[in-house]
Amino acid sequence: MSSPAAPDRNDRFYFRQLLSGRDFARHDPIAQQMVNFAYAIGDRASGECLLVDPAYDVNDLLNIVEGDGMRVVGVLATHFHPDHIGGDMMGHHLQGAAALQERCPCKVHVQKAEVPWVLRTSGLGEGDLAVHEGGDAVEVGAVRVTLVHTPGHTPGSQCFHVDGRLVSGDTLFLDGCGRTDFPGSDPAAMYDSLQMLAAMPTGTVVFPGHRYSAPSSATIDAIKEANYVYRPKSKEQWLTMFAG
């Protein structure tokens, strides 16, 4: 079994991509099947970091970042689905951000449109949440993370733009995008969100919410070139293909 990938080394910027079923929750068959990515983003100088989408085994995740000398001071939630922040799924209860509060009390940063869904499914209470609009930023030490509201997969789906990277959750994968046939999904909004991400600066590296492709990341330029969700030439064409 391989060990978690070493943290990115760029001066004080701290970034880790961690794969469920391999780097954490190694013996959890659901984690192995779902191949979720969790992320840690922080500032080595302050020793503080944020966890993106902690689920399955929060103690594993905390142990990994603490082993790097980092302390978790907040959670960034891409969206409310249980494989990302915990809750009930397929007859199983998945550990997540609510369980993390027991060892590491901290705010969970969510988009305003996602709040009722998070409260309904995750076990978190209103007092656990920090509620945001698109374009808000969360700072951890000297590192500034911009919250990009990308509705479509869910009403309050969000991505995180930091240091030339985009943590895209289930909005955009290297091949494909998040489903739009779930409760709260909106195919038209997904098209608009994908176009917004396509306009990210050249060279932006996309880090998705699941490992559905052999690579674990790719530039937005490469994704626009190869990903079938960018083949339609208009919103009408896109809806014809992806709205059922």
C-alpha cells in the first residue's frame, strides 16, 4: 500500500491531495469504491491549514496533516453530499465534518444556497457553519482561498481557487462533470458554471473531487481541449446532450 503523497513544497504554501481508500480510510470499501479526494490547504509559517471535504475517516486526515506539523483551523465544503462531508448514503453512515468537530472544533465554510441541504444531511448545526457568497475569501495564515460559487451539481456547490490551483469538487472532473439529475441539481446552472471555470487563467491546475481518470490533476487548458462537456458550442446544445 502506497503512502500519502508528499506535501507540495512551495515556500510557505502547503497543499496536499489525499485519495480515499488509499491515503486515508484504507480499509473502508465505500471509500475505495468512491475514490474521493480530500485536500489540505495551508500556510507552513503559521502551521495552520484548512481541510477540503473531510469524510470517511477524519482521524486519518487529521493525523496526516498533524504529522506534517499542521493544525486544522477550518473546513471547506464543496457541497453537501455525504461522500464529501459525511451523512447517510446507500444505507451507510459516512463520517465527516460533524465527527471532525469532536477532535477539532472549527467552522465549516459553505455557500449560502447550500446551507439547508448541509443542515438536513450532515449532522452539522447552524453554529458550525460559516456562510458565504460567491467571491468571498477564506484566509489561513497568509494564504488566501477564493470561494467560487458553481451551482449545477447542487445549489451551493463551490470550488476553491488558490495559488494557481482550482479544487473543483464535483463541478468539474478531468473527464466529465458532476451529475445534474440529483435533488437540487440544475443542468442550465451547470453549463454556466462550467463556462465560468473555462475562463480561469491559463495554466490553472484543476484538482477534482474524485479520481475518475488516471491522472489526479490537469490544467484547465487541457481539460477544455479533451473533456466532452466542453464540446457543445452553445447552451442549447449542452442542454440537449446533458439535461436528459
